[in-house]
Amino acid sequence: MGYRVAVVGATGNVGREILAILEEVNFPVEKMHAIASRKSKGVEVSFGDSTIKCEDIEQFDFSSVDLVLMSAGGGVSREWSEKIGKAGPIVIDNSSAFRQDPDVPLIVPEVNPDDAKLATKKNIVANPNCSTAQLVVALKPLHDAAKIKRVVVSTYQSVSGAGKEGMDELWNQTKAIYGLGDATPKKFPKQIAFNVIPYIGSFRDDGYTDEEAKMWDETHKMLDPSIKLTVTCVRVPVFVGHSEAVTVEFDRPIEPDEAREILREAPGILVVDKQEHDGYITPVDAAGEHAVYVSRIRKDPTVEHGLSFWVVSDNLRKGAALNAVQIAQLLDETGVISPKSGYRTLTV
Ligand SMILES: NC(=O)c1ccc[n+]([C@@H]2O[C@H](COP(=O)([O-])OP(=O)(O)OC[C@H]3O[C@@H](n4cnc5c(N)ncnc54)[C@H](OP(=O)(O)O)[C@@H]3O)[C@@H](O)[C@H]2O)c1
């Protein structure tokens, strides 16, 4: 027995990864549907050894499936996720549309697995922003050991975080600049090839961007609302893999060696931390991998109990598709969904 699953956004960066990871982790699938917009109807995507043809979201009967993994952007989620949840399946939503909804749990399984029990309130579970997911995986075990008071984060986010169009823009601009062609920015507000852009999302009145605000809002919802965070999000000309320079202030002394031990024991983390060139991780090393990598753990001497470190992960995997599949596994393991359950009744 397996689940009847629909992947919405199946032609996209995240959707394709979801299909690959469901197969890699042997998630029990009885029937898989690939869903995208009308223009992709009939387009073939890979699922394991087979290819499946995309179906049009407008024509698909969502009551015929148990689980929907949604990664087609906030607008599509706002239009569809609640309707789909009411029709029966559980929706695991990759967009920001429901992350702050009090009736929708926002889950990183290494951090707040117990929130899975809230999944049937709206039959929607939210998947966090890519930069938040890898951050909270690293912060959680440290916070359990020594309470975190304040975090300062600068991100170095790859272009795949902006979807297929973001990757195409870096590729085309790079070629155009070498070949004296047209390198006019279209997807990003400024040239991304051979450049960095200190702006992701949209500006807020307080001078931060909404991408930056997502990181503290989501950390507060999943980990602890008392942690103070300040964030600068930066887009860099890297195809896959987000990096973060993180500085944390604790309420008690914590030595780099103690932090290394804690992080080594923690789920989902690989510590690669030696003072040599194989002793730290870059996004190229992390692309295609499942782990959140932590490197360059050192004391921050400017505060009483501070540590600085470097966190890297594949944004399409732990930042999106892998976390979504891990949520599906968590719902399965905790009995929130079961292959035979089919339809569920909303609890509110
Ligand atoms: N990339 C990341 O690192 C990351 C991380 C966390 C969360 N997310 C979120 O995941 C979602 C998808 O991101 P992505 O990077 O995969 O984007 P993408 O590569 O641009 O893919 C977008 C997907 O959505 C589909 N789509 C667009 N409009 C649609 C409509 N009206 N109806 C049905 N399907 C529609 C597209 O289908 P067509 O090909 O038919 O247009 C495509 O399959 C976004 O919400 C994003 O914020 C992304």
C-alpha cells in the first residue's frame, strides 16, 4: 500500500527535486501525479525509472489523492491550498502563503516535529523559507544546550532560490557578458553575474526586506519567539546552495569544541571544521546533498558568550524539497496520514 500523491509545480526546480527525493527515500507511493500550469500539460517529468505526463491544475481532481506537495509559488498556494485541504488531502506547502497562519504548523522535522499533530487543523503544513530551514537546524541543538539570546545572520543565497528563471538569468548573463551580448537584468533587480545583490524579496517600511523578516518570523514560530535576530539577505552568483555567516550570543559560556560536539550529535548536521582547505564547506560541495553543513566554528570575542560559524546547505533540498518530503515522512510515521486513510476530516 502506498499514498496517492500529487506534486504541484512538478516542472519547477523544487518540484523536480521533490519527485527525485520521494523516489530516493522510498516514500510509499501508490500513484504519482505531476501537476503544473496549463502550458505544461503533457510535458514529461521523471519519477524513478519512469516518466509521467504533467496534468493541468485546473482540471485535476484533488479529492482523488492523499497527499499534495505544493511548490508553485505563493499566488497558486493562496488560490488552491485551502480548497485542496478541504477536499481531503494534506497539503505540504512550500510557499510563504500559510507560514504565519496560526492554524497551519510550520515544520522542520529536526526542530519541531511535535507540531505535526496540528496538521489536520486546515490539512495544510507549511515548509519554511530555504534560508530559515538550514539556520534553525543549526540553531536548535545549540539553543537546547545554551539558551540563544541574539543571532546576526548574513545570507549568501544562490539564484536557484528564485526558481528556474533565476538560474536562467545567471547562465544567460554570464554568457552575454563574455560574448558582448545583452546582459540586461530581467528576473533580478541588478546584474547578478559577477556581482552580489543585497536585496531579496521586497522592501518593507523599516528598511528590511520581506525575505529578511521571514527568517526571524519563522525562527520565532518554530524555535523560540524570545530569540532576537537581525538579518541581511544577499543574492550571489551561485547556482545551487545557500550559505550563511551566523553569529550567536548565548546566555552562558559555550566553547567552540563544545559546540562542535553538540552539532556533531545533532540530526541533519554534518560538521566539517578544520583549519585547512578541506576543512570547510562551500555551496558547490553541498549541492545535491541532504545535510546542513557547519564549518568555521569560532569564538566571537566582541560579546560575553558568543560564537560565529558558517552554515551551508542545498536550498532546493533541505531548503525546500527534502524538508517537504521529511514532513511527509513525519506525518506518515506519526499516523497523521496513513496509506489507507484516504480522506480526513478537518479538526476545526
Ligand atoms: N527554490 C528554492 O530554493 C525554494 C526554497 C523554498 C521554497 N521555495 C518555494 O517553492 C515554490 C517553487 O519554487 P521553484 O524554485 O520550484 O520555482 P520554479 O522553478 O519557477 O517553478 C515553478 C513551478 O510552479 C508551476 N506553476 C506556476 N504557475 C502555476 C499555475 N498558475 N498553476 C500551476 N502551476 C504553476 C510551474 O509550472 P509551469 O512550468 O507550467 O509554469 C513550475 O512547475 C515557490 O513558492 C518558492 O517560493 C523555493
